[in-house]
Amino acid sequence: MASPYTLKQQTVNTASQWQLEFTWPRMTAADAEKCAAWLDSLSGQVGTFRYSPRQAYASALAGRTLAQSAFADTSAVRLAGWPANSASGLRVGQLFQLGTQLLRIITAPSQADAAGRCIVEFSTPLRANFNAGAAVDFTSPEGLFRLSASEGNGYTLTPDRLPEFGTIVAKEAVE
């Protein structure tokens, strides 16, 4: 925002949040009824669901943990679990999960240090505190989401009588 009098800028951090839009492909009536029932079970914006984004490259990084405590509103963590001075296997753009939060790497070293640790910067900032030793999931990261609208999420029939859903919109559930 800019002041109309002094023209000074004021920036408000509204906390980044993942947004999700998806459309199911055409399906059988039986499958559409199952999807509609699942959507109804969410009770609009009340319920939550887990979503695991498809990634172009699967990660084999398992057994990684926080090397030290991490605190809410930070955007970098020190991770442990690599052999000393080995290739990190991390890449910019890679997704990982800490707690229920889905995160994307924005900078990471190509090699672990002599203690088998890597400092990773990511987006969005953490929303909770985590103790040292907390598990970090690179192999199948997922986020916690909720629907963005409370309207009914039923399906319609196309002219050839196949069920079709509109676009489903969800946002990250911040708890």
C-alpha cells in the first residue's frame, strides 16, 4: 500500500499459502458418486484432506531430520542425515514436508558438510516450531488442504451423459 500523502510504501506480510485447482477427467457414474461423496464428507471448508503433488523427479532422500530446532516464521533449516561431504541430492524447486506443511526448496547446497548436514532455504516460512530430530519427508511430501468454497461440489452430465465435475479449488489449511 502507498500513502496518498507521502507516497511511502507499506508492505504487509499476509503469509504465503498454497492454492490448488484441479479438475477430474471424465469418469463413470459410479466413480463420480464416490468423488461427490468424498467432497460432501469434507463439509465445505470445514474438513481437510491431504494432497501430494506430482513431481517430475522422484526423490530417494529418506532418513533426513532437523539437525537443530526450527522456529515459526523462519525460511531456512539445517538438516542432517547425509554421509560426510557427500552429494546432497537436493535441487532448487524440490518439494518436501515438515509436519503438515508443504515446502519448496529455493536454495540448497550440492554437497553436505563434514558433519553430514545441509542448510536449506525454502518457501513458505514455517508456521510452527519443530524440535531437532523431527523427520523431513522428501520421498512423498504432501500438504494439508481444505476446500475454498462451501458450495455443493456435485457433478453434471455432459451431452454424451458422462459425469463431469467443475474445477475444484482448495487452499492450504493453516492451523
